Amino acid sequence: MRMIGQDSLKTSQTLTVDGKEYRYFSLPEAAKTIGDISRLPVSLKVLLENILRFEDGRSYTVDDAKAVAGWLPAGHSDKEVPFRPARILMQDFTGVPGVVDLAAMRDGIIRLGGDPRRVNPLVPVDLVIDHSVMVDVSGTADALEKNVEIEFERNGERYTFLRWGQTAFDNFRVVPPGTGICHQVNLEYLAQVVWTAQDGGDTYAYPDSCYGTDSHTTMVNGLGVLGWGVGGIEAEAAMLGQPIAMLIPDVIGFRLTGKLREGVTATDLVLTVTQMLRKKGVVGKFVEFFGSGLDDLPLADRATIANMAPEYGATCGFFPVDKATIEYLRLSGRDEHRIRLVEAYAKAQNMFRDANTPDPVFTDTLELDLSTVQPSLAGPKRPQDKVLLAEAAPAFKEASKSLGVADGTLGNRVPVAGANYDLGNGDVVIAAITSCTNTSNPYVLVAAGLVAKKANEKGLKPKPWVKTSLAPGSQVVPEYLDKAGLTPHLDALGFQTVGFGCTTCIGNSGPLPDPIVDAIEDNKLVAVSVLSGNRNFEGRVHPNVRANYLASPPLVVAYALAGSILIDITKEPLGTGKDGQPVYLKDIWPTQAEVNALVGEAVTRPLFLARYADVFKGPQPWQDISVDADTDTYRWNSGSTYVQNPPYFEGMTLEPKPVEPITGARILAKLGDSITTDHISPAGSIKKASPAGEYLLEHQVRQNDFNSYGARRGNHEVMMRGTFANIRIKNELAPGTEGGVTRHLPDGAVMPIYDAAMKYKAEGVPLVVIGGKEYGTGSSRDWAAKGTFLLGVRAVITESFERIHRSNLVGMGVLPLTFMNGETRETLGLTGEETIDIEGLENLSPRMTLTLVIHRPDGTTHRTDVLCRVDTADEVEYYRNGGILHYVLRGMASEKAAA
């Protein structure tokens, strides 16, 4: 792939750093032709540079560059431009199916007469194995060792497959298990801010940019790297050289002023920002932070805010490069020459922020004075539902009925078998310091360690029903906690390191003791988790925990001590000290000066250099995995319950077949608002009494070895059985039920959604899904689209979609449609017993109006308009081909045939 196309704008320039010359595509030079861009948001300048670099008169044109410049002065554009990231980031839950798809494409291209070696990533890909470790063991000195041992036993098939991929594919690296969370490894090591590549004998410098198969890829925005989460399907197309077309986004400017006051953490700040931006409405938009508040906002705090972009709904939460960026690159062990290149490049492109930088023009703005932020949590079900710490207890009481607490039973407590304590509603049974959001931030982790130290010195212990854990995001974390002298105190309170990975936030919280589970289930108690993560959707953290709260790491420790969300920890004691006196939160909360001093002493450049010196080597069990490295195609094991060859390319021809009309479709599920990708494709535990559980039992897998849906994403048989199988999903087609069930029609039999879908398939009946607002929010989970497709769903009709999930549906050849003119499933009177036709597909074009024909059981028919959310011309081609992978594979095979 040539770096330069026609370069008709004549923007190629030379930048010299330390005597080394770099070619780059100059934005100031381009401005001479396309117009003044000095006040263009920096995030859009990255898009513009991408066009200049690849401009070839075909895929990337001068008109594309002019379209970005023309975003000014209105701060809006209806134009579409291509974008190709510098690299791809994957985690293993989404990465394994991505590598499975690449392996399947190699098989598929052979059937089409092509060369399997053509199927390789064309841009650098890093896969970080971080989502597989579970908290099976916690609160013990050997928790880490035992969890690693169990992880390798449980995931041997997957890891062997990934080791094969590491040898079989070019441009593909794997960061082994036990290293850290992909976003933190990205922030601390992989990201370079300015990327370089050799081409035609020259070295080119250009902005680092990234697509990630995890929605929290946005964390790297805090470092000045433009990146966001895409579905695995979209990422695979990008890594195979396909530019992804996107509408030039609106950019919301978020002005920060002032400083955080004493006792307030970065977590409190991000929960406030999340609530503000959700209220503002930024879905599908870029958010760019600016203002004097950035002058004293550490890089770690910026990354914490950027990480939560999916929670506030934005495509990205971008911070421009400035002095803090340069300081962090040095702290985290980046090469000194690269650091100087970053600063020189950003300044040459007018992308470096300082106190004299004029504010960019934005589509709209909002503002936050940092001094007004107060200690907060978010919950019990959504990350945007901020609640002030002082109001957490009454807020839980108010929400208790909707959580399932029966009238008059809120204060009930029940004995726990074999224990000397009882359990009640609101009791915290999981307190987990986990997730990329906070474990990348040494300020909040050191604060947690100081809370633990002060509590331990006063003789406090967590309540005996609380499962405590610490899952750092990188191996640097325990190093600086050790250096700060905080590890013994965290250990004393049960916060031993359990693993380096996502754990509780992704649903890998591990088992609770059986007596506690029995007490919860037998008495219908509403138990609570408090975690320092970014996701707290229903059914995500643990199947027996209905209320989940996001909080800063020091508050996680505090709630472990208190043991209940019903205690107002701002006023009531956390416990009784060894001197017999009550201990309050204020007694053990550190000052910011204490935190800053320890961070300054303990978090140093040598720690990063040492821990990332052999980042791709991995632990001994990883090194001991043997693979067949001599095969271009994978030797599928038909007996594997983890990795199977998916059926996407079976019967595929070199030319796509005409789009089939949708007629006589049945409604498989009728769902409400805020259906998340966790509802559609859960990542957590697999129930024995479920289609997926039955499949595993039939294949001689013991229930203890079921692992999770996330870990089994390489096996389509498991995943299609798990689609719409979240234990908390409510299908309005089967009122009074909870979990993945529906009614098969016209007979009305209630059965699992998978069983109904297979019955409809045998009957030759196409399917649709009906939804409400914000359908598909949450993680960028490609299996939410893949599973929908494999169940035979032809279209999903909702009031609105989350950006990534809509794209993923198109990428799998499933039609996303939205109701128009204020109509909803309620206003249309849909019961789920109707049959559905969709007219107009034969002449499909971007965002066209189609006709929805509703045939009711009483014989009447209603016709109405729906908006086709196939948004771009490229997406139309993807849909006509049956999906984006089919489109790419046909292109590769055709090139081979032409050659």
C-alpha cells in the first residue's frame, strides 16, 4: 500500500528531528488550497490528515479534504469521508472471533479460487489477552497464581488457536495473558501518538489512530490519539485494507475550568461528565475537551474521562496533545526520540495545545467547573445514573421496589447457613477494584491503598459476606503499590491481586460462596456490587447481584468495610476500630497532598521500562504452548467447544445474489428501551438450563468447565444459542417471563428464543426483532450482530440504535430500520403476533425510506414508513453482498482471478 497517492494538493513536507528526516502531510499547506482550518477541532484535523495522506483521486479525493474544511463555520456537515486507522487493537473476547473469521476467510477464498495468503492484516494489529481471567480465587496470598493456573486450564483451546494466529498471519502481534487490560497496555505502551512507517525509501510520520474491538478503545483519546470502538466485523474490514466511510461528525466542545477540590477523585469527575453528556445527547458525535481546566488535569485523569465515552454515548472523548501528553510519554518509558517527534509534529501541524491556543469552533459546547464536582457513585443499573455519595442510601431505598424488593421487606435479614452472620437487601457482596477506567489511574489506586492502610491500622476489616478483589490493569500497578508500601494493607483487607485483566467489569467476577447464593435466591434478596469499572448493566457483574454501583477505588474499599449500600458512609461509621471507637470515612480518607506525594515517589519511568521490556513474551504456560506453524489454513478440530469454523461463507459465490425481499416475517422478540449488547449477547456465565448449557453438556463439558459466553465466542454453536439469552432480558412477546424466551407463532408455545428461531428456520419463516430507544448500547460486541444473523433475523426495527451495533448489523447483512414520524411499537399497537413485510429493498440506497407492511391477526393490514439505517454507499454494497466480510472476500478473490 503506497503512502502517497496522487498528492494533488501538494502537501507533502519534510520534518527534521534529531537529524532524522520524516515526510508528512502538512495541514497548513493544505489550508492554502482548501481554506482556513486553524480553528478546526483537533480531532477533525486528524481526519483531514488521513485524507491528505491517502488522497488518490479514487477512494480519497480532494473533495473529501474540502468537505472536512467546509465543516467550518457551521460546525456541521452532511458529507461522508473515508477513514483508515494507523492500527487495530483487539482484546481476546472480541479478538478470538476476529481471528476465527480471518481463518474462515482463508478457507473461503480457497473455495472461490483465491490464495489464502492474501488474507492478512494490512495494518498493524495487536491483540491483548485480558478478558479471560476470572476471580475464581480471591482474598488469599496465592489468588493470582491459582487464577492464572485455572485460566490456562480453562482456555487452552483458545490460547492454542491464538498462538497459531500469531505465527500464521503477518502484521499480527499477541500480548499474552497476565500482562494487563488492553486499553491500559495501549495507553502505557502500544500507543505512540505519532506513528511512523517506511514507504518508498522514506519514513513517514502521521497521527497515531486506532480502531479497537472494545468500545473503551476511547481511553487512548486521553493521550491525544484518535480512536474508538468498532465491531469486530468493522475492524476486520479495516485491517484488510477497507477504508471505513463515516459522516463527518458534529464535535461537541467540553470546556473544563477550575480544579477538583479536596476529597474528590477522577472517578467522581468522570461520572459527572458522563451524566452531563448523556443529558446533552452526544450519540454519534465527537467530544473534544478544552479550556483552562486542562492545565492542571493529569494525563491519568484525562484517560479516565476518555475511557467512558461509550457510557456518555460519544464516538470519542478527545484531548489534544499538550505538555501533559509529553510528560506522560516520558514517565511511561517511551523512546526519547519519539517523544521529541511527537512534540515537533504536533506543533508543525498546529495540533499542540497550550495556554495561547485559540479555542476551536465546535458544533455546540458545554462547561464544567471542576471545583463543583462532588463524590459520587453511578447505579444501580446504568453508568450514566449518577447519584451523590451522600444520597446513595436513600436512592437505593427509592429504587428497591423496581429492583425486586417486596413491599415491607427492605430491612429483612436472613441467616446464612454455616456462618455467624446474616444477610439482607442492599448488602455489598462484591467489592472489586477492577477495569481499565480506574486501574490506569495511579492517583485513585494510591488513594485506595491509603484508605486500606488507615483502615487496617485502625483494625477495620471488610464484612465477612463481601468478596473483595484487586485486578490491576497492568503489571506496573503492583510495582508502585509495593514501592509506596500499600500492598500489605490492601492484602490485609482482602484486596490481593487476583489477576491482570478486566475481571468483574466484564462479568468475570467468579463464584460467590454457595451459602450466600442460597440466601439470596431462597429469600429473593437484592444484593449489591460496588466496582471501580465502567459497566453496571443488569445481569452483567454476577447473576445473583441485581444492583451494581460504579465507584472510585477508595470508595470500593470503604463499601467493603461498611458492607451495605444502605449505610450512609458520609455520616455513619464504617465499623468499630480496635480501640472500640467508631471509625468514619473522614477518619481514613487521604488528603490529595498525601496521594500526590506517594504517586510522585512511587510511579517512575524505570517501572514502566522494566515491566514492558518483554511484553510479548508472556508467562511460562504461554511459552509452553506448541502450535503447528507450517499451515496457511487452520486445522479445525470438530470436537472443540471453543473454536469452530463459522458457516458465514458456506455456499458463497463469486458474484452476490440479488437481495431477497422480506415477506411474511415473524417477530422473534419485542423489546423495550436501552436493550444493551449484554442483553443481546451476554458475556457472563452460562446457565445449565439454557440452550448453550445443554449444548455443552451434550459435548461432555462439565458445568464447572462451562466458562463464559465471552470466552466461547470462537464457537458459533454456543454463541447463537446464547443470543438474547441474558437472564434479565424481558421479551414483551412472552409477558411475565425474564430471560431469553419467546412465543412461537401461530401455535403460541413458549420456548427459548434459540429453539423458536430454529423452528422458524425449519418452517422457512424469516424473522424480525422489534425494539425501543437506544437499541444496542454498551460494548462493541460483534456477536450481538452475528448471533442475530445466525438466528435468521433479517431486520431489526427500533426507535434508535447505538452507533456500533447498527454498523455491526449492516456488517452481517441484517437490515437496521427505525420508525418514523414519532411512531413506536406502542403507537402502532404491535403485539408481536403480526407478520411483517418490508418493501423497497430491491432499489436500496443510503438512508432511504422503506415501507413496513404489518399484517395483523384479525386480517387487517397497516402500511407505514421506516427509515433504512444503511447509512452510506459502502454500507449498501456490504448489505448487498451479505455482509462486509463477504464483500472483502469477493474483492480479494476477484483480484486473484483478474491477475
